Amino acid sequence: MAARPSDVGILAIELYTPSTYLDQTELEVFDKVARGKYLYGLGQLRLSVFGDREDVNSISLTVLHNLLVKNNINPKQVGRLEVGTETLLDKSKSTKTVLMNLFKASGNMDVEGVTSLNACFGGVQALYNTVAWIESSAWDGRLGVVVLADIAVYPKGPARATNGGGAVALLIGANAPLVLESQRTSYVDDVYDFYKPDPSSEYPQLSGSYSIECYLTALSDCYTRLAARNGSKRVEEFADFFCFHTPYYKMVKRAFNRLVHLDVLRHPELHGKLGEMAKERGLLFTDRNHYSVLDRYTEPLWHLRGEPATTLGKTLGNLYSGALPASLLSLICDTSVDLLGKRVLMFSYGSGLAASMFVLYVKPDSANFIAQMRRNNPIRAILQARIKLNPEEFTRRMTKRERDYGRKNYQPEDPVAEIQPGAFYLAKVDEKWRRFYEQKAPGAPRL
């Protein structure tokens, strides 16, 4: 029987994103929309683009393989592996079962977990489940892994500017440098703000304005209840840094503003002239003029506490399940930020809906961990090394993706040369819809 664990949380983080991207300003011209609609309206710089050689299984294989290799983890050390994704390739077979190919050589087939699904929230539920396993009597002393992977795609039109995708893998264990604190709140409701009911298409049914409303409702509820529990009166008392689920940059800034707005309504006496305005004339979050005043008020605090977590979201697009841990990794890799001994508020949202707010505590002795995560995930170099596609090629790939969805007995056509060394890619789909993957060489040694 293993000793009871303490300080359960994140031991390591690994990011994978495709090698190709699209510039939002070029997409604006191609879509014939107003200049700045995507760049400033959404706050997005670029978005990740996938070819037909990559799918959610292949990117999950790649990010898991890289996590294990870079952190010198023997597959035998892993006792639980859970995937969070909404990019389903099969209505029955779990992506997690595909990842078991990385465990066969070690002979370790005793690995709990399958795939958690609820839009973008599945990955956080997988994290909760894995932490709960380690804290339970069922824990056998081994490590847990959570893989959060998605490819976000939308039909032709303005929504396509919020495409994106990638994969993040988390190594979970005891005595972690990033500890998952015990207090958290959740908000779950039955709504239809974004959903995928048509099995013949991977595109969602969505209502952008309603989804924003649902996001902010869940955020407000989670924050109000959690702040009441710990007695904080202002966001800067609640946590030192803030990471949010990131469909696009402006939504994240709006989420932070909403937290401050709630603080002002609860304790106007702490907010100077803005508090006086709230008491005398009211402060409506939905009023453009009021919101502009609030936005200017929060800007200095946002720049210090929220902006450092937005780098990957602005440049990779929407990662769906991986959006929140990508925000955390952006924060960790920002060399201007001192995280030691700090608390990070995390908010996850998945349409339909399920949402949760929790806090990670960064231990004061975590400098080596932070340094290693920056070495393992050189964000600046990764982003600079990508290949820019033009909107015509992007559109061609999206059209082909529509045609291939649900197709059997075919081989992908996009160049293997685009695949990163050591990454996995789709080799073929046979007449029974079985998918076969290969690993590109040269790359990291096989496990």
C-alpha cells in the first residue's frame, strides 16, 4: 500500500501544435470583412492549421510521447491516463485506447481511464478525475497523465477565424510544484449555446452571443461563490494571476473585466471613482459606455495579472479542451513573471454547459520546474518556426476536410514533410474505417 499522497498536482506540461498557421490579417482580406475585424475585434493574431495527415489521435500520440520522453518517464510508471476532447473520430472507441500503443512495448496495459466529453470542459474533468484517483484508496503509487487535445473547425464565414487546435499533456502526481488546491466551484446547466448533433458533420451548431452570455453566467456564479468562501474582496486578493478558457482573446479580457465588475458591485468603497459611479449611477456590464469605463480601469491590473497567460491563445487559435492549460503554459513561459509562491486562478468552460473554477498554488521552491518547462516548451521558437499558409490553401484544406469526414478506405494527401520530426501522423484509413498511424523520423527515441 502506497503512502497517502500530499500536494497532488501538475509535475510537467507538454505542448504540441501543428507546423502550419494562417495570419488573421490575410484572412480578413480573403473574407472581405472590415480591416481589423479578426485582429482587433477578436484580438487574434494567427490560428493553427491542420492538414489531413493529423487528427486528434495523432496529435494526442505526439504530445503524450513527448511528455514521457522529455521528462524521462517510463510507461510502466503510469497508472492512469485520461483524455479530454470533443473532437470525436468514433462514437464508441475512445482516443485513450489509441494512446495505449505507447505502452505496449513496456508491457504495461494496466492503465485506468478513458475519454471525458463535454465540449471544452472534458480536459478539466479528466484532471479532476486523475487527482481524485491519486488521492483515493485505489491509488497504487503510480503517476497519472491527462491529455487535452482538439482540432477546432467552423464552416466558411466569420466564425472560421476562431479555428485552431493543438494538444497539451499534463503529468499528475504527489508532491507537485503546481498544487491543485482543494476549494473549487462548478456550474452546470442544460443549454444549447454550442453543440454538435449532426453525425455527418464536425461543424457545431452555435449562437455566439448566447454562448458569451452562458460563459459569463457560469464565470460569475463560480467566482462569487468561491470568493465568498475564501473571504476575498478583490481579484488581486483572490489570486496573483488569471487563466481562462480562451475561445479568443477579447473573450478572456471580457472575463477578467467581469470579475472586477463583480468586485465593484460587492465593495464599491474599494474602487475609488468607479465605485462612486456604481453607487450613484449604476455600473452595467452590458452598457457600452459603462463597459468602456470599466475596461480602462482594469487595464493596468489586466496587463500584470492576465495578459501573460494569453500568448498561445492569440497565436494558436482556439484549442478547445487544451485552451486552459495552454494559458497556464503561456504564463509559465513568460520570463517577466515571477510565479514562485503565487496562486493562479483557473476557469474552464465547456458549452452545453459545464464550467469550473479552481486555484493552482506554485510552490516557492519550483524554480527548477519552471526552468524545465520553459526548456521543454520553447514557445517563442515553436511559433517562429511555423510555416505560413495563404487563405486559399487554408480554404482548400477545410474543403477537403469536409469531404473526408467520415470517409473510409483512403490515404491522406498533404505532405509528410510538414509533420514535425518525431511526430505521429495518419497513414491511412482502411475499408473498415480503422485508422493507422506512423511516427516520423528522425525524432526522439521510441519508448
